[in-house]
Amino acid sequence: MLLICSHAGYSQNFVKKYFNNLINDTSDISKPQFLIYPTVAYAPETSWEFGLSSLLVFYSKQDTLNRLSEINGFTFFTLENQYGLWFDHAIYSDEDKWFFLGRLRFQSFPLFYHGIGNNSPEDYIARVDANQIFIKERILRKIKKDLFVGLEMDYQRLSSVNFVPSEGHTIQELPRGNQGSSNLGFGVGLVHDNRHNVLNVRKGLFSELALLHYNQSWGSSYDFTSVLSDTRIYRPVGENNVFAAQLLGQFNSGDVPFNQLALMGGESIMRGYYYGRYRDRNQLAAQFEYRFLPIPFGFTDRIGAAVFAGAGKVFPDLNNFDISNVVVSGGAGLRFLLFPKKDIYTRFDVAFTQEGPGFYLFIGEAF
């Protein structure tokens, strides 16, 4: 009996200490911090979704002069028997000599397929049931202050694919890769990065130019080449506000499977649109965001807010690009200062599009 009481007391103290550390951020700023919390969401393609998210933030060698590294983890299952495991990371070594930037996705999850092109129908024409593996890693070496160069690798596998036409739609022609594919790409990347805190950048510039080639000679199902350009700028306004902007370009050539076309939408850029709502060989997208961190004259200095807007377009080739039929989105959100000493916020965004709203809850800013 004594053992049970002791265990219960230990559990209560652990929970109390955990939430006190979370709410009051009582830890040493140089020490790593780990957060784990449950998530609940709902979407038409999944029904109810239940998950567990985690975040680890740390400084290399616990030296706060180094940049803040972060590792995000997320696992989930749904009432439709879907599941997934995600990991994202941005890790800086001591004095930024090495920079590891990447993400991993393992999931059994439906894709909504609206067709290809900027004029694809609002209602999806098919639900694509499939198992997915997505691994992208960049291993970058600093060659001068804030400038990194290195190798990039991308592996994507789509298996057990089944196109299920939606009610009232027929698929005239299935896209390339409709029976699944495995594609491995290798390439090089050049990155300029002077951000100190990737989860909440108050001042800085990030710019990546990368080229990846996928080839059947090393195991890919298709031969194609992808070029990515991603530039983000952050400027402080006054003492606490931040203006942020991003310009994203993706350009593909060769035999590109439908799941690796340029996909527009998602929680990072063009919020409000389902990820992959628009897809084609190429895309250009831009977004702007103004952040109040925290809200001036608020009742607490842990509540912030943001307003944002974006515009973009997918297109088959550069010769056919014009500014007509540009897709737009915009919205606003609230922020809560989760780790005051490390200046990390969690965000809740509501985005509006001509096709309806989207809701997002994540740790860290969208870009």
C-alpha cells in the first residue's frame, strides 16, 4: 500500500512539474526542452483523427550562441483506419559547421485528386487510397558565414494505390504513376541561412536553390528532374512585430508521376487549400505575413496574433505562364508563447479561400 501511494505521489509530482515547466518555462534557457501533447482533429477524408505530437528544441553543446535546433514528431490514427508517423528536423552543429534539414513521412492516408492544372474542378474527382513513404534529407556544410552547400536526397514511394472515383465523376484518363511508384532523387543544394530560431524568426533571410534528379538507373520508376527555389525574408517592425514574406518556385521536367508534381496548398503556404488541391509540373507562390508577438496592450505578454495573405499558380510550362487565374488565400490567427525563454509560439490559424476555410494548429510559424 505504501508503494502504491509513493508511486501515485511521484506521478502527481511529475505531472505538476511537467505542466509548471510548460506554462512557466522554468527550465534553464541553455537546456534542451521536450514537449509532448495529444491532438484531436476532424477532416472529411479521415473522420476523427487522434494523435500525439512532440517537440524537442536544443542548442548544440548547450551554447545559446549557437542556433536553436528542433525536432518535431507526430503520430496519428483515424476512425477510418488510417495512420501515420511524421518527423521534421532542422539541426545545427556547433558553430553551424553542419546543417541537417529534412523530414520523414510514413503514412496510410487518402489523397484527394482534383486532376492536373490550375483549372481543375473544385470537387475532387477521385479519392486515392495509398501507402506513402516520404524521406527528404539535406546534409549541408558551411563554406562561409551563413552560406551552406551540400548534398540532397529525396525518396518517395506510393504503394497499394487505388483510385476511387467520387460520386458523379468519371476518370477519363488515369495520371502517370496511378499504379504506384518508387522514386529516388539525388542532387545538390545551396542555402543561405542566418536565422537563429527556425520556429520563430524575427530577423533574417533563408534562401534555398536545389536541383534533384531521379533516374531509373538507380532504382527510380521514372526519369525526371526537379528544381526548387525557396526564399524567405523576415524584418522586425518596432520592438515586437515581424513582417515575413516568402517566394516559392518549383519546376519539373521529364516523366513526373502525379504524386511528385508541384503541389499547392497545405499548412505552410497557400493555407486554406488542401495540400495537392492544385498540381502541375510547375508552380509559383508567394505569401506575406504580419506577426504581433505579442499583441500590444494585451492582458498578457504570451498572446500574439498574425494576419497573412498568399497567391499562387500551377502551370504546365514556362511558355504557358501568365498571371490570369491566380489562386489567392488569406486569414488570421492567434499565437501563444509556449517557451518564453526560447521565443517559441504555438499557432492557430484560420485561412479563407474561394472554396471555403481551413484551420491549422501547429507549433512554430508557417514559414
